[in-house]
Amino acid sequence: MDMSNQEYQQYVKSLAQPSPLGRDLAWAFCVGGGICAGGQGLSNWYRYLGMNGEDAGAWVSITLICLAALLTGLGVFDDIARRAGAGTLVPITGFANAMVSPALEFKQEGLVTGTGAKLFTVAGPVLAYGTAASVVYGIVLWVLEQF
């Protein structure tokens, strides 16, 4: 079967179901907003327990990362993400999912060559770029302060 690019695009377009954009946007907004509201609720609760704002913020981050990692390990996070789309990509939960998913996918290859090697496949470039950018930024600030 020999098709031109245009014929192939038309063929794919005829088979593809239109995405219900309004519903997808509403789900993403509600789930992402729910995650953020849950984080704010955790922050308020931690402050109620007597923590200062900085400590409460750190514990909110820890809690959200642990919950996202646990839900990823149980396979629940993927089900939520399939339905909510980008709403689950609220930075901290999306990052936790990006760290845990490759590790789980390659765990049968062993701890070192599987989990250890693949743990940073998605998040590794982000961490490397962030670290390098912070070093460059720090050097620039240090140089500017010398004048």
C-alpha cells in the first residue's frame, strides 16, 4: 500500500475521533486545581499543628511527592492522568510521577541496570539543566556583586 503524505494524513484524520476540548479543559482545571487546593489544605493543617510557613511548605512538598509516587506505584496515578490530562502535571506531582514511572518500568532488569539506570531518564535532563543553570546564575551574581 503506497500512499502520499497527504493521503496518509487524510486517512489518519478520518479515523481519529475529535477530542472534546471543553470537557478536557474542565477536567484538567478541576484536577490540577484540586491538587493545588489539597496542597493548600495540607499547608493550613501543618500550620495548625504549629509549624512555621517554611516548614509547612517543605512538608507539603514531601507529602505531595510521596502521595504521587505511591499512586504511581499502585497504578492509580496513570488512571487519573489518563482522565485528567495535563491537570496532573502540577509540577511537584508530575515530577514525582516522572521519577517513579521509568524506575517501575525497568525494575525487572535489576536494581542497578534497570531501576538505577532508568530512574533519571525523564527527570535527569531537567535536574542537570537546573543544576547547571543555577551554577551559572550564581557565578553571574557573584561577579556582579564584586563591582
